[in-house]
Amino acid sequence: MIDSSGNTRRESNRTAMTSLEAILDESRRTVIFTGAGISTESGIPDFRSPNGIWSKFTPVYYQDFVASEDARREAWRRKLIVDRDMRGAKPNRGHRAVAQLVHQNDVNCVITQNIDGLHQESGIAEDRIIELHGNSTYATCLDCESRHELESILADFSRDETLPLCDNCGGIVKTATVSFGQSMPRAAMDRAEAETLGCDLFIAIGSSLVVYPAAGFPVLAKQNGARLVIINREPTDLDGLADVVLNEEIGATLGDAVGVS
Ligand code: NAD
Ligand code: ZN
């Protein structure tokens, strides 16, 4: 809520839960937007945590991946390391609460920056999830876009660093994520924009809201007249825009508000 001095009010967990429930009840159409923070309770480090796997590597740019076998080998070596954290990760209380809201039709869709596939695994139908940065649980051919499973790719690569090629067309195969330097997926961006413009409540969860263009969606929602709620352990760049900011742990806050364990 905005207080009388015009500042966004940070709320205690108890009032926060009440107001989150009340705000959800009042909304006609709600969009949830998630970032890496919703998956830390599943054991996947977020982008900014010190010593997180992501902070150890400079990114392999898309252009380099396409142009150079060395860059592709480096990217797949990293994938083997990152996969140790991601593989076996299960949806946590925060994911389950979001899934419950979608099942109850209290939430229309989930726009996610995450690439871990945990919203799908929590039981949300594919057509209710919009992935802005792709998905790292499978790979695709850059030419014919056919899907390739990681298991055999990683088995071959860990044996002798064999680079995967498409068995359909011979093209280069890459995890289905959006790399630095790669263009954003047009269909996902269009759907996210339409959902954002169609909602009257936008809840951003577990994102530092600094990665653009993704972080443009909460801004767009607010500019279009929706209420904006931010749930994140730390302050974000967009707190000043929000109607409610909850600096809380995601699993407990959402789980209590939705009644999910
Ligand atoms: P970020 O790391 O920039 O921000 C995550 C935020 O979540 C942080 O501000 C942190 O304080 C907060 N947070 C972490 N755990 C929390 C918890 N349990 N409760 C409350 N708050 C918590 O993440 P971002 O904004 O999503 O941007 C990172 C980029 O890296 C994204 O584009 C994403 O694609 C990618 N990424 C994805 C994953 C994943 O798929 N799980 C993991 C790391 C990075
Ligand atoms: Zn192909």
C-alpha cells in the first residue's frame, strides 16, 4: 500500500498475508511473474547469491556458441556442472502455492524467467506458463527446432566431449535456453505482453527485477493500471512502483497465504 507520504509500505508478515489474500480476492485477472528466487528453496542457486554457480562463469554468448566448437564445448562443460544442481530439484512450497492459485483460477498465467521447468513439474499446464528465457531441461536444434533430450547428449559429452548434432538435419544442438546475445522468443514475449496488459494484478516473486526486457513486464502492468505486488527477500529496483512490497521468504509467505504446505 502507498502510505500518506506517498511511499510504498513494507509490511510485517501477518498484515502482509492478510493483504495478499485480500488483494487476490479483489482482482479479476492475476498474473504471477517469477524469477530465480522461487527456486532457491528447491536447492537451485539464484543468479546473485555469492559463490553461486552462475557467478563463477562469464556467459558464453550465442554468437560464439554458433561460430566456435570451442565455445560449444565450454557451454556443454558448464551444463554438466550446472545440471548437478538442477537435476533432482523438486518444486517447493512456493511453486505448490502458485500451482494451487492457478488451479483455483485465482491466477491466470505464470510468466517466468526461470529455466528449471519446476512450474511445469508442480502441475501447472504448459499453456498457463510463459517461459521468457527458455528451458534448460531439454535441448533443441538451432536449425529445425526439433527437440533433443539431454540424457544421451550429456552421456556422450561426458565420455569424450562429443558435441551434439541434430539427427534430423545435422544442425547445431543447444539447450533450449535463451543465451546472452540471443533474441528473445517472439511468441513468449507477445503472450507475456498480452497477459500483462490484460491483468489487474501483477505479482512479481523472487526476482531482483534488473534483467531486461523481462523486468519491463511489471513496469508495463503498473503503467496500464494494474496493482503491483513484489515478494522478494531483498529490495528490488522496482519497489518504488509497487503497491505492496513483501520482503519475506517466498515459500512461507505464499504457502501461508494460500494454505498450502
Ligand atoms: P536474481 O538472482 O537476480 O534475483 C533473485 C532474487 O530472489 C534475489 O533478489 C533474492 O534476494 C531473492 N530470493 C532468493 N531466494 C529467496 C527466497 N527463498 N525468498 C525470497 N526471496 C528470495 O534472479 P532473476 O531476477 O530471476 O534473474 C536471474 C536470471 O538468471 C534470470 O534471467 C533467470 O533466467 C536466470 N536464472 C534462472 C534460475 C532458475 O531457473 N532457477 C536460476 C538462476 C538464474
Ligand atoms: Zn535439426
